[in-house]
Amino acid sequence: MTPESPKPATIYDVARAAGVAASTVSRAFARPGRVSFGTAEKIRTVAAELGYRSVDMRRPMAQGRQRHGTIALIIADISNPVFFDMIRGAEEEAAKNGYTMLLAHTRESAVIEREAIERVLGIVDGIVLSSSRMSDAAIRAMAKQKPTLVMNRGVSGVASVVTDNARGMRRAIEHLGELGHRDLAYLAGPEASWANGMRWRSLKEGAHELGMRVTLVECPAPTREGGAAVAEQVLATGVTAVVGYNDQLAAGFMRRAQSIGYDIPGDVSVTGFDNSMVAELVHPALTSVAAPLHALGAAAVRNLLVLSRGVVQVPERPVVLPTRLVVRASTGRPRP
């Protein structure tokens, strides 16, 4: 548009400047999944330069849907420090892409989770579920209504980003085996937790291969209180090492064991999972499997936005991020 010709730019002006057909310009805004990413970006850039305003230029249009510029992150327990870095990574990635993130806390309840999703379904462009407690079928049904990505869980037919639970737990039991432990207890997470199932299976398989014995202990909640509640029961069995589903359970167990006179790691070694801030706040500092929590949140949002733009199809396999064992003072050799 020029001072001599105040007529606003048209779709044909954009097409000529970008060197594509007018129909390609139309698809780039209405159905970008049918246009290559490079072409769509070129068209948007040219449109912005020419002042073409038939669509909101602040964010991409996808699959003919109205864009809201918001995404939702649904988490199971906002009081659990493991979620802090995930939330930060997700929010930073959303902001970088021009989106606002809504946060919902479900208190480990599938019912509350479903209600929260129903409230935001019409006002967001996509949803990230973290440690979801809903069934696979419910998640798949929701993903048909709105672009959805699951963190910390694999669901067939739904995009997901997970940490390498199997490798992390295998490294933990190898570490305890190298120290000389042969009798272990596993402080289990929620029964509905996909990550808990993966960690327990890997721990059990590793123990079998290494000639160790590991017992599953059900905990009332995946919290410090939950770990403390089963501490005396576990200690009475005479195990020399304990592996927690998460750092919270491991820290709660440690605190209760120390309060009744047990030495960590002299009497019992303790290992957690997630390497959250809790691991360095307890004494002795907690050995823990480190998950890339900030990267997990960022990768979840990044992949969700790609899906929401229709650029790619839902991948068949989860995106798996690596884990590593961080050895601290809570593990040592068992006493003779």
C-alpha cells in the first residue's frame, strides 16, 4: 500500500511478492498443514511487509481453527518440587512463541483433571498433560478435540515426551549393586502413574539380572509424608537400601528413619528419582536419578505447538530425554 494507492494489499499482492499462487497463500493461513513450513513462513513475512491484515499476524492460523494464543499445562501436584522446573521450561517456551500458558493443578485426581480440561478446552490452542491420572482412552478422546501432548507418560496415538525411566532406574540399581547391596525396597508411586510402572519394572528386571532382591512397598501418597509413613515398616524388614519413586518419598523416608535412630547411609542407603531441589536440601544429600526437567517442559510445549499448526502428524513413539545418576552422600556400602 502506497500514499498514491491507499488500497489495502490483497491475497494476490502477497502471492505475486512471494512468488506463489493465490491458493497457496490462502492455504498458508487457513490450512498450514498442506503447505511446507518454509513456504508458509515466507508468505507470512511477505504479508506482514505488505500490510495484509485479513488474519491475525501475531500468530499462525492452523487447520481453520480460531487461534486463542493460549495453551494449558495440567499438572498433578503443584506442591511437588519436581514440577517447578517443568513449569518454568514450558512457560518460557510458550512465551518465546507468543503464547500465554494457563496452569491447572489436579491434586492427583483424574476427576479434577477432567473437570479442569473441560473448563479450558474452548479457550486454548492446545493442552499439555503432565503425569496425567486419566485413562489412556480418555486422553485419546480428548486429543481428538484439541491438540494434546502428554509429559511423563506414553499413550498410543497421542504425542508424548518422557524421560528415560528405564535407563535411569537401571543405573540406580547398578550403583547400589556395586556398593554391595543385595536386599532393597522400592517405595512405589501412584498406582495410576505410568512412570511408576516403568520404574518398578526396570528396577525389578535389573535386580533379577544382578542377583538382588527388591520388594515393592505401597505408599499412601508420593510425598514426604508418604515416605515417612512406611519407613518403620520398611526398616523392620532389614533391607540395606531403599529406592524411592521420587525424591519426595525418599526424603520423607530418610527423615523418619533418622528420627528413630537410623544412620543414613550407615544403616540404610537411600536413592531418589528426579534430582529435584529436595535432593540437595536433605542431610545427607540425596543420591538421585536426574531428569532434565526444564528441557522436558520446553520440549513438551515446542512439540505441542508444531502439532497444533498441523505441520506434522502425531509421532508413533514418545520423544525420550536422557537421564543420569547423581551420586551424593545418602548411599554407601552396607555394614557387615
